[in-house]
Amino acid sequence: MRHFVGLLVVAAVALGMVPRATAQNVSGYGMMPDPFLLLLREPAVQDDLSLNAEQKRRLVEINHSFDGVLLATRNMSPGIGQAKVMEVMSETRRQVAELLSGEQQNRMREIAYRLRGLSFVLTPHAAEQLQLTSQQKAVIESIVKKTRKEVSDAQSETYQGRESHQQSQNAIASARKREQQAILGTLNDNQKQQLTALVGQPFDPERLGRASFKAPELSTGDEWINSEPLQLADLRGKVVALHFWAFGCGNCIRNYPWYRGWSESYAKKGLVIIGVHTPETETERDGDRVRQKVKEAAFTFPVVIDNEKTNWNAWGNSMWPSVYLIDKRGRLRYWWYGELNWKEAGGQKIMGAKIEQLLAEDA
């Protein structure tokens, strides 16, 4: 699989590569320093906060105003990307503070604490409430650092194919359990009692991973094949499967049958497939070659030639191939990085099921 080297900032970590056991959405909340931006986009969190109709409407507006920036940061240089995420974080916090009640803001913090595990005690607010000593902070920081390395090593084993997804998850769970026990061992009885108040009422993390983002609009200035230039705004009421590819990419080529199959199975039911051909090599910039490859691949759906990487950069894409599913309301809901059936992952079936789910939803 071919990569575009990029930055893994807050949004990128959550929206980037995860084990291919399921259609991808936001994951890894427990490892995020501050999941605030992404939790705001989770329906389960919005429900937990008991937002009224006006709050929901306004929150959607706030999120949508920054969705494009967050997605684009995923392949920016580290300095620029991190700075933009911090700008979005600051402005979002300002607007949300005006929107949510004090009780709702406190509940957001409780949910974030629960997801992070006991390492949350190092956050300034929690550390102050618990009155952690300098020695306690130093010991806990050492524990957290060790756990992060263990988690990173386990994830690396999966990505490099040396361990299965389940083996990796088991190793991560064990590391996190050891972390919790070690951190508890540093706290006195009074501090342990205060933990309950800091995390509040239970929250089921299994309800997460359903965030949505306003899909970036397509550039109409590039050459289109099999279609006049399209805008996602004109496809409301349709489900869109958008895939980035390059004709010299072997992993992309092995995805072709699934794209054709989706088109045959779902086009009449309301699915629109759009290919975004973003070149990696100079040869792949040749428009005549792209048109020929589209014909050879028997692609009858629209394809846009993205030679200047306008669409690639707007989406913050980082891998050939990548597939994104957009619902009838123009929201990015699921994605899949890499070859769909890599090592028999069955992504073509998983994403096909998600297409059926989105087609069944109301517009």
C-alpha cells in the first residue's frame, strides 16, 4: 500500500489507520491527550448530554464549520497541522462554552476522564482536585509512558502482520489493566474515594465510533471522466462511495472488482461511486493514460483526475487506496484505508454492509 507521509495529530490519530476488522470510524479515545473535538461529534455523547433541539442544531453548525480543517490536517506538515488543530480546539471550546450549560460541560469532562482511564489524574484539573504530590505525578508519568510504549509496540505488531488484531487487542488490554492497577497503587485512600466523583455516572464506550463529519466538497476544476463535474452538494439523498486511487498501484487494482460489484448491486438503489485518481508517479499524471486505464478497468462511474492533489489535500488523504462512505445528508460516516481484502480482511463485505445501512436510512 502506498502512503503519503503525513502528521498524526489529534484528529489524524483518531481518523487514521486502525486494524481492519470493521468499517473504520473514530477510535483510540483512551490514548488521546484531549478527545474533546471528536467526542462532540459522537451521537452517544450528544444524547448523554441531553441537548435540546437548538443546542443540537447549533453544535452541528459549529462542528461542520471546522470539519474540513480537521480532515485536511491529516497530511499537513507537523508544525502547520498541529497549529491548525490547536486553533480549532481553542475556537470550538469558546463557542461550546457559550452553548452548553456548566453541568453539560462538566459531564463532557467526566466522559473524557472515563475513556482515558486512570491516567486522567495527570490532567491539571484532576491533579488539583486530588492534590497529587510532585512525587506521585512523577511516578504516574513513568507508568503512563511505559504503557504507551507497550500499546505502540502491540499496534506495530499488528500493522506489520506479526500478530493478529485480536492478539494485539489482548496485549493492549493487559497493558491498560496493569497501568490502572499501578496508578491506583500510587494514590492514598482519600484520593481513591475522590475518583468516583471525578468520573461521574457510567458511560458505555461501545456506543462510540459513530462520529460523522461534513464531507469536503469536490474540486470541479479538474478533468472528469464518464461524467460532467459533480458536487457532493448536488448528491444529497444519495449515498456516495468515494475512492482515491492511482492506476499504477497494485493494491488499488485489487479493489477494482469490489467497486464494479457495488456499482452493479447498489447504483439503482441510490449509490453513487466516484473515483478520485490522484497520481503518485509522473506517468500517472498523463490524462490519456488515466482515461485508458478507466476504460480497461470497466469503470462506468465518474472519475475525476486529481493531478494537483486538490481533492487529496482537502480530504487529508494519506494512502492509496482509500474508500470513504458519505451518507444521504453529505456526512462522512465510514472509511477504509488500504486494500479491502488485504490478508482476507473481508473489507468489501464489511463496507458493502455499511453501504446497505446508509441506503436504508432516511435522507
